Amino acid sequence: MRLHPHTPLRPLLSLSLVVLLAISTHAISAKQPAAPSAPQYEPVSMVWNHTVSGYIPAGMRLPSPVATSVGFVCVYPDLGSVSLVDPSTFSASWTFRVESTPTQIVVGGGSVYVLTEWGRMYGLKLLDGTVVFDSKGIEVEGVDVSIRPAYASGVVALSSGKGLIGLDGSTGKIKWRIKLPWRVTLALSGGGRIVVGHSSGVAAVDPISGAALWNVTFGSPVRSATIVGSSVFAVTDAGTLYELDLATGRTLRSLRLPTPDPAPGEIKAGPDILYVVTKRGRIYPVGIRSFRRLDIIYLEQSPMAQPEMSNYLMLLWTVQGILLGVPAVPSPVDVVFEYPVGAKFISGVGFDSISQVAMFYLSDGRLVALSVPLYSVRVRNYQVREGELTADLLVCAFPGGEGDLRLVAKDELGRELFSDTISVYGGGCFLRTASFEVESSREVKFLLSGMGLQSPPASVELAAEAPPQPPARPGMAIGAPPSLVVGERAEISISVTNGWREGLAYVSVDCEGLDKVRSEEGYIAVGASRTFAVELLPKRSGDLPCKAALVIESEVVHEEEFSLKVERGSVIEGAPEVSPQRITEGGKFTVKLTLVNRYEDGATFTVSVGGQGVVGEATQVGPLAAGEERQVSVAGRVTGTGNKDVTVTVSVGSTLVDSITLPGAITVVAPQAGTTPPPTTTGPGAGLLSRIPEPILDYLPFLLAAVVAGALGVMIFKRRPRPSPKLRRVPPSPRPGVDLRGEVPRRIFEEEIPPRGAPTPAPAPEVREAPEAAPPRAAPEREAMTVRPEREVRAEERPRAPPEGEVRPAAPAVSAEEFASKIGMLKESLQKIVAEAKELEGEGLVGVDERAAVVERKLARAEVLMDIGDLEESQKIVREVEESVRALEETVRQFREILMGGVWPNVEKRISTMLRVWGRAPASMLTMIPSELRMAALARFVKLHPEMRLELRGDELYTLEEGA
């Protein structure tokens, strides 16, 4: 989990920079800018701005500049004109005047479509600005100018409030109008569909005919959505992310986010990851394949909308008037830069990745162009010793693909002093250390270039002599997320500059209402710095006063007070399940859901279901500890027919905590024709039945059937003849020369006793006399003393000729010889797999031996069962073994093809990134490979990188710190 500073004016990264400069004993001074409020990389600067209006009414919104392959489509040079602006010269390639202020711009099919506040639509050619249809625009009656149109298949779809209007993109004529029962909040296009979010869910429309293809209601507005492949991803204001099938609208998966209130706009997606931004300053990365939340990105500002994205860099504009640059991959920092623009945003941001320029409008009437380089280098710390410069660098690169970047250092004369090659895949920020001789150089510039792009220089000015450095001052910097959620584990980082004493140290944290916790121990020298991580589990909401204490060699040397803000989150995890989904009118159903206590430690929740025509019961759950999870089932009954929405509500006392609506969860059908309704007239037993509780009454037919079946069983039992006591005492006589004990199971060897009083002489009597040639053998003492239960004797010792209609068990499908051969073949296959896995152990394949040992034990049991004649049970085990052997073969094959093939470089880079950023690499984060190979991937990484101090702990790989 990546963390942010708790105090906005002094973030953790800036403090770390000051501390490192202070403790460097031979550091050379450099020109440093004033400490910003967050990590900021120079030069992110304003390169151009133009006043488009001297007066902007309060609350006015302008359309975001749209970046295209030929420039930005903007409102320029005044609010009554639309222009194509060249990002290299910031001059207008063409300008077209409209009669009123433009509010929305959409580009599609080589044309620009402009919607104005008076409800007129203009169509212009993108390249030269010539008119596509009427130069005075087409007036569209009833259009909602606050919703951005969508373009698909030559049709521009506009919102009309509770409906859609389809305009022909070439003529401007209205092709169709449709009505919706809900207000449109968002319009997107993709996969040949127009997808709209509305005040209760999502709907899809065919752009050619205007036919409504499907509609799904969630009971909560949808203002944020996107289309990825054949799926629609939509998040409701209540904080539930849904995946829907684009063709049918069927709900595929759902995921509840701990904090709701997503920012409006199109959700952005990277490779296999969605980034859902909320107004509360959180970014939730969600794996598209796994559909699980990844590490949360915390922000200190409140975004206004979903981000603009260029490759692996997200740009967000906030209500505080700050433009944020956020990496879309794990990095040492969550925010690459924060640029205060001096006024509030009244539009979104358009970003051109070729010119690396972002354009937007401000409330003071300016159109601003900001330089946002995709490559940047920042010198975090440096020192000079004996003519050698050692610099700690933070290198950031956000390319669109895989490639090599070149990091160089040059002096003031342009001579190259140092160079290094950095391979990147997916971009992000990296820590690098450069050491080289500077001799008589007075200035060093660092540059990063490659893949057609170059970073601005980062300069270091060198002095003839190092100025005297003050002694290292002790201090403590506490970094925590802006807010925590009740019941969700979170980490805070505490950086310490040791000015007290050296030794083994740790940090303890004590917060009001939380259990006291401490970090891991680690050695720290005098004047050195170290960061400790402490994990907390908030148990209640509010501003919690806390105290951090630094302990060195069992002595508290420093204490510092701070506070944590804790919020409540949603308590319904995932989407509840309803069963059955199709019932008869008046029938009952059950809702199963997972409840997670993100409200308050020890809370007791009341869970109930309801809806139109739905009457539900209430169930109390708890008390639950903070973060405790509980599976809950709630029953309900429906009236009326048709599709019914089911709403699940969770409350604590009279306070509503959370709710979720399942659209169309139940289909209710009328009773079948001819079904006799239950009697309503009074009769002899009517009074008794009316007094029986309804839950018991529902099961009364089954109880009656059980009583009747029991009575019949007793009657049959009494009438069935019993074995003769005299015959029971006669021992069996085996066939001459045959030892039945070694050939058949024990239960067959027991004495067979015929039923007493058999009506017919057939079959032959079961008591056989011993042959005359052999003297009668006395029954073994064990058999004489053993008396089996009477019911078991009757079941096992029936006459050999079965009665008519009786079906004997089928014989095994294969003979014992064939079965033994199959077991032998499985043993050979298993040995081959183990031998192949042994060869791959050097490459990192682990876990196959343990799995193979389990399979071998199963095979041994199957052989034992086969030897004693229980072929049926042995066959079951062999079928399981066959599946296990195939799974082992598949694991070995996938290891060769994936971890020893072309996928391994990507896996290796993912592990390296996690180790560099977090100091650990969980196997669960390797979502690009099958789960069976994730531990093997970590083991392979350890074997291929012996130079790194790594340790596998459970299912995570850790980097060992020096001295640990």
C-alpha cells in the first residue's frame, strides 16, 4: 500500500529530501526551489495562456479541449468561436464563429460537432473547419446541453433529459428519438453501441435504428462508466462497480468500493486495470481479469472528474485548483507532480502526448497550456568526495510501450560525464544512483531520452569548496493517508533521523480507541535515517489523537503527537445473491450476502430486504468486531407478478448504514392454471391449522409424508420373517480345498442364514453340511462370539436368488487386471512428471514434489482397496488421481511456456517493481499468470537474482534491509 503525507504543508518526500541534505557530511550546495506542498518535478511549467473572456459567470463550465492528431479543438479566441489550435505554435489553424457559447465538443468520423448553450448543433470538418451541414447550425429541440454527446456509426447521440436524440452526422437531420424512464447522466460509444448512464442504471441503444437494446437498473445513478472490449464497466453513486455484457446487458460481476461517490466521466483503463477515481481523494485500481481491488492510491485533493490518461500517466484536476500527475503503475510516489494553477478549473484537461502539452480553461477566463513532460529527472541528494559526484536520482518515465531509455550527465561545456541505460515497460518512477568524476566541472545536467522523447534537464551547480554542514538534527516525519476506513488495515510510515544514539530501534504507535502496535526492529546509526512501517486497524470513525514513540535499545528517546482521520465505509461486500430467481406468486426467496463491519467496532447490524411487492424479514447480525466478516441470509416473500427489484438495507439502530438494489433479481410468475387454491372454508380441522405457525405450516406436508413412511416401515419390519435361532448357531461349512478368507471380503465370509419359514423350497437351503471326506471344522472362537445386528444380517445375507424385480449392483466396468495396469501407467506418468520437475528446480519450479507425494499416497490407497476387492471405491480414487496427474502435467507445461518463455520478462519486471516500491512482492499480485505458477515465479526470481538479499515468507517475497 502506498502512502501519502498526513500534513499537507510538509509531505513525507519533501521532508526526506531536507533530512538527507542535512545529514550529508560532504554535500555540495545546489540551487533548490522553495519546498512545495507535494513532490514536484521541474520544470512543469505554464508555456502559454490566452484570455478568452474577461468575464466568466459563477458556475459556468466550458467544454474540455479535445486533443486530436492535428491539434486541440478549443473555444478560441473568444467564447463565441471554435478553433483548431496547433500545440507547437499555439496559433489557430482555423476558426469558426457560432451564435452562442459552446458547451460540448465531440469529434468523430473526421468531423467536429459543437453543441451550444442555445441548443444548436454545428458540424465542421476537422482538417479545415469547413461546414458539414447548415452553417447556422441545426436547432435541436429539448436537448440537454450539460451532457456530452456520443458518436457512433455516423450518428451523434444527444441527451434530451429523459431520452436520446440521434442526429445524422453528415446531414444534421434527426434520425430517431427515444424516451427513457430515467434522466440521462452520461453517454459513451463503443462496440457499435451507444451506452448511456442514467439516474437509476445503464442502458444501450442501437445508433442506426435508435432501438433500445437493453436496460439495467441498479437503484442508484450512474455517472461514471467505460467500455472495454465486450464489457461495460459502470460504477454507481453508492460505490458499486458492475461489469455488464455489452451485447445483452447481463450482469457478469460486481464489486463494492469502501468509499462511494465516484467522480463523473469516463473511467480510464490501463493494461488489465481500471482506475476508478472518487471525489473523496481515492483512486481504486481494479484488475479487469481478477475483478479485485489492488492497492489504493491516496490523494490529498478532491478530483472533479475521472482522469485524462496518456500512456501510464493520469492527469486529474481538483476543486482546489491543482493539476495532479499520478502514475498508473506502482511507484515510490503516488503523485508525480502537483501544479497549482492559481484559479479554479472550469473544464477538463486535454493532453497531447506527442507535444506533452495539457490544455484547460480557468475561472479567470484563460485558456492555459501546461508543459507536462513524460520523462523527468530529479536530483534528490548528492555529494562530492575527492572529485567524484554521487547523486541519488528519481527518474520518471511514462512511455506507451517497452523500450530502453538513456540517462546521461553532461557538464557546462556539453561533455558527457556519465551514461546509463534503463529498460522500462509500462513506465513509472525509479530510483537510480549515479557516481562519476567531475574534475573541474562547475555544473552538471542530467537528461533522460529515448523512444522519440526527452526530459527537461535537471541541473546541479558545483562550488569550489563544500560549505560547512550543520550537524544532523534528530527528527521524525509521519506519513499517513488523508483518511482511513473503519475495519480496513492501513499502513503509516514514520521516517526517523537519528540524532540520539545508535542501536536496535523500533517505533510504537498508540492511538485513542486503537490497540497499541509497533514496527519491526532495525539497526540505526547516529545521523542516519530510517523509515518504519506500522500497520493499523481503525475501530471507530472520527479524528483520533495518536502518539508515535521511537525506542532505541529499549529506551524511549523521542515521542511525537499526530492525529488520524477515520471514515466509515460501505458494509455490504460484493453483490448479494438471490435464490431462487424464479418463483410463484406468494412464494419465498432468500438473499445471501457478505457483511463487513466498516461502521464501528462492536456494532450490531439489522439486515432486511424490501422493494415493490417484496415483504422481507429482518435479521440481526453481531456484535461484530471492526473488519469482521459475516455471511448473512435473509428471507422474503413476493406479491404480484413480473420482474421484481430487491433492495437490501443494513442499519444500526435507527441509522441507515448501507443499502443496495438488485435490479430484476426475481421473476414472479402466476400460479399454473387448474391449481386448486388452498381451502378457505372452516372445517373440523380449520381451527387447528389456523393456530399452527406459518413457517411450520409450510413444511406440514413433508412432516405428514415422513410419518406415513415411518408407519409403513414399522409394518414391513414386523411382518418380515426372522432367521431361525437354531440355524444361527450352526457354523458355516466352506467348500473343500478353498480358503474363502483370503479371496473375498470379510462381510461375504460371514455365515449366510436363510429366512425362517420360507414359503417355497427354492432356493436350496442355505445351511450346507460338511463333506464326508473331511471332518467337520469347529467355528472359530471369534465368529462364535460375534453377533451382528439383526438389521445388518438381513441386509447382507439375502438368498442367492433375488426376488423378482430386485436389481443387483452392476459389476465393475473393468477387470482387476486391467485396473492394476491403469494404476501402473499412472505411477509411470507421475514418475516422469517428478523427474521433469527435478530438472526444472534450478529454474525455480517449486511445489511439484509436494503435490506428487499426495498423489502417490492416493494411488497406494487405491491399490490396497483393489487387493481387498473394493473396486468401486478404488475406481473413485483413481479418477481423482487422473485429474491430479493432468493438473501436474499442465503446471510443468505452463512453467516452460510462460515462466521460461516470452511472458517471463513482464513477470520479472512486475516483481522488480513491487520490490523496489513496497519492499515486498505478494504472489497474489502476479495476476498475469495462473495462480499455480505464482509461487514458482517468486522462487525463479530469487534464483535468477542472487545479488539481491531476498527472502520468501509464506506467499510473499521480501527485500532484506542492510543490517537486518
